[in-house]
Amino acid sequence: MTIRFECSGCGKDVTAPDAAAGKKGKCPSCGNVNKIPSPGEDDDLIPLAPIDEEEESRHKEQVHALYEQEQSLLDVTGGPLPIPLDQRENLSSEELHHFVVNFCLDMADGKLARAGRHAEQLKRYGPIGIQAINDFITGMATEPAMDHIPRPVLHGFLKELRTQVM
């Protein structure tokens, strides 16, 4: 009796003697090395369902429609999304100013946990984060949204932020 199986490389039917069961052998057509199954070894496998061509066609149409929508959105928004800050090279302190501003605004509003999250974000950027804070301390950077915070209080927030980031 012979063992029949399909080559995993070329898909052609291959036969081998019973004595070869469980061993490896080369396909005579393509030379791919296959494990020769034992008789009845594949009997417990569940056969694959046939491909529904209509469903496949609908799926391809949906993917194409989503792609078209994405292209339309990119055209409207002016192109692809910017690279996230933590993936950019040559990051400047100005690009981190929003963390400083949000920290100060949250501190002024009593949202201490949220302010702490901004400090943690800023800490990830090390010296550039500290420079962003120093930009505000030295007056090189300003933000009108913080004008309602008294100057001494704002200066205290900035010093506290620098302490947390260092």
C-alpha cells in the first residue's frame, strides 16, 4: 500500500511507500522536503470551506471604497497625519510648549492629576522638555491662554514643573 499526500511546495500529489511514514522525503517534482504522513494521519483534519466568490468580491469592493474615502479625507485635510512627537528626529522645545501650557492651565484649574500627566509626558523628552519650560520662565515663550494666571503663581507652576521633569 502507498501513502498519498500533497507536496507543501508545489501542491502536486506525491506517493510514498508505507515504510516511509513519519519520515521526510523530497518531492520528485520540485525537490521540496516534506514530512510524509502516516496512513490516516490527516483523517482528523476539518476540510476548509469553499470560497464564496460573491463575498470575496463584496469584500474587495468595501476595501476599495474605504481606500477612496481615506484618499478623499487626505485631500481635504491636506495630506497625511504628522509624525507623532516621540517618533520625530530633531525635536525642538517649541514643539513641546503645549505640554507646559496645559500643565499650567490644569494647575490653575485644580486638575492636579491631569497636570501630572502633562509633566510625565514632558519628562520623556529630557533636556528638550526642560528647555521648553525654561522658554516660559525666561519669557522667550508666552501663551495668551495663561494671561489670567497671576505672574507669581505662573512662575511657581513653572518652577514646580521643572522640578518634576528633572
